[in-house]
Amino acid sequence: MSEHTDLIIVGGGISGASLLYTVAKFTDVDDVTLIEKEREIAAVNSHRTNNSQTLHFGDIETNYTLEKAEEVKEGAELLAGYLEGTDPDREMHSKRSKMVLGVGDDEVAALEERYHEEGFGDLFPKLREIGRDEIEELEPKVVEGRDPGTELKALQTPDGYVVDYGAVAQSFVDAVRGQEGVSVHLGTEVTNVDEGDEGFTVETDDGDFAADSAVVTAGSHSLQFAKEMGYGEDMSLLPVAGSFFLADDLLNGKVYTLQMKSLPFAAVHGDADVHDDGVTRFGPTAKLVPALERGEISTVSDFVDVFELNASSILSYANILADPILFPYVTKNLVYDVPALGKRAFLPHVQKVVPTVGADDIQRAKGYGGVRPQIVDTDNKTLDMGEAKITGDGILFNITPSPGASTALKTAMIDVQTVLDFFDGEYEFDETAFRDATIENFPRPDDIEDNSAASEVDESPGDDDPVAAEADD
């Protein structure tokens, strides 16, 4: 054996990096090792070009139920608090206005019901209803060129965090990498995980590692590893590739559209890139692909390993794709990849956000988009909208569909408790310190009111003033 450790984390995306950070900084576990097959942290789905850069709170995601939004909210606030506390210069994120737009009588009525009757206004105290005039003040291009007789309303919040998740993942690793007992191995591919009487042997292309416990946070590959070890036999995956269209600077913040609750995919939205205010992204599209990573042909065989080509998986796919809402949606998304025709087919989604945009104003974003695993329950032949965890004796597998990046710290907090259970109480988690470093920094409505009151007293706020910082966004 080349190395022995208490805990091995397989996968260096934001989920694995979050867990490394949480274990190394807030527990007394002696040794923890992270192994990542790429030469950089967060080089696959967590890379800034491979996701929508959105921190999902559940406030404007209209495919979320109230219960789902409640689950996501704390996770988003943990990560937002971390950003507020560690990234004051906004190198890893920016903060802008964010809204979900209702166009026409039916959509406006749906937003009003969601806000008042369904409880979203109570759950998110910073979320507010705004009409055409205020929408125009915040996002002039959303109103420009639109029929003045069309009913228009939005639910808007200042919590429009635009996040470079790759940079955040790197910051987690950087925060603990120099600590005693922390080891990070990049460019090291795990080929097999073997369970023995005294723990686990993790075989790699750079030698073997021995560990008392293991957590596999390798995206879609997590289920592949699980199945190789005899876990997750009642699961399969529906890999969905997301893509984007790009336009010039059109929006100041994030503008979402409404989406049906029965669809697990994110609603089409427009927003500025986290590192380039001069670019507006529109998307994502959602295309089914028989691969676990975008553009990696070698992962087609990995998908076959997960799918297993058995009757349960085939019948599950058939049942899911026969859905009268999902099937047309999937079919339409195939068209968006067709050269020339694709952007014209997608154009109505863009025009719903910015009416004056023409086909010549948008272009397919080359090199953008990743693959999100949607969990398939092969027993019930249905899509499972939630995050999947498989827990064995001393090992945990995380398969994180969207919004996995948004809730990465919450997932880490939960997983730490599972890991500590593996050690039968030998180690402890300082949850108070963890929360102090994360969610306690998240700005609450009372904080914003206090800052506003302070700015009325001091008419010339300095560069460090939080109100001035908000205005700069």
C-alpha cells in the first residue's frame, strides 16, 4: 500500500471539495485524502462553463414544490454565507437582482398563487411581487418591445448569486490543503474500490490506497462504483446534457421563466456570466445523452455499466419517456442542437425574456454545458427528483442531480455525520464553527434594514460599506 488514511474522498468536484473542507476544518478526523482523476479541481461539471452558475434557493424555481424549496433553501444559504465571508472582492461570485417572470394572465395568476397561497412569500421574506414599471427599472430589455396590453408580473429578490463553482471548490481545497493529515491527489484515476475486513482498498493508476472509510462523490460515476460493489441495484441514470445560447449584454441580473412542476430540469433563464458582464447566457437546454460526461466518448461504456441493459432499466426508460409532458420536451430539445435550425427553434424562449432579440443575436455556446444525472428508480419505473445517497458499511455514495452545487455544503454537513458514525463516535463535528463560517454570514432582511438605516446617517459610505457594495452590483 502506498498510503493509509482514515477517510478517502473520491471525486474533486464541488461536492468532494466541500466534504474535504468540512471534514478537515470542522472535525478532528486525523487523516483525510481526496483523489481526483482530472489534473485540476472541479474540471468537469463544477467548471464554470459546464453549469448555469446559479445558486438555487428555491425561491424562483417554479418546478420546485414548497417542500423541495425548504430543503434547498438552507443549503443555498450555507454556500451564500461562505461566499459573503470569504469572497468580499467578488472574485468567485457576483450578486445581482433575480426574478421569475410571468407573462400573460395565466402565468401572472400562477405567480400570485405561488407567492400568496402556496407559501413562497412567507418562506422567502426577501421575495416580492413587482409589476411592469418596476420590472422595467431593473431589466429594461425585458419590457422593451413587449405588447403593452400583455399582463406582466415578476417575483423578484436581491439574492441573485452568480457563482463560479469551480473557483469555490478550489477555495475549499486551498483552505485545508496545508493542514497536517490532509492529502490531495490530482490526475489520479480510481480504477476500483474493494471492500475488505479492515476497510477499503482504493486502486488507482498511481498506486493503491488503504482507508478505514470512503465517500464517493464522483457525479454520475458514483452509481457506477456503487454497482461494481453490489450497491444501487434498484437505480439507473437518465443523463441529461445542458447547453446554452449566448448573446451580447442584455440583462442586469437573472431572469427566469415559469416551468411546470412535473419537469425536473431548470427553467429557461437569461443571466450574465459570472466573469463577463458583457455576455448574456440563455438556457439551459436539456438533451438526453448515453454518456456520463459531456464530450467524453469513453464514458459511453460507463453509462452502459450503469444502465445494465436489463428489463427493469429498459421498462423504466420507456415509462418515463412515455410521459405526455416529458416526451415532447425531450424531443424539442433535440432540435436545439441542429445547426441553423436550432437557434431559431430556441428563439421563442429567449424572446419570452427579451422580446427584441432576433435569431442573428444569439449563437450556440461552444464548449459550454455538462451532464446532470437524473436518478431513475427501477423498482417503481419513475424519475426520482431528489438527491440519491447509498450508504454501506463504512462507505457512502453520493449521486447529486441539480441543484447539487447549490447544496454542496449542506450535503457535506449531512455526510460528515454519516462518516463520523462509521467511526463509532471516535471523532466529533464542530457544527457551531461550521455554521459561523458559512450560514451566519448570510444577509437577512433585518441586516439589510439595519445597513440601510446606517447609510442614511452616513451619507458617504466607504468602499467597505455593504450598501455601497450592493449598489455596485
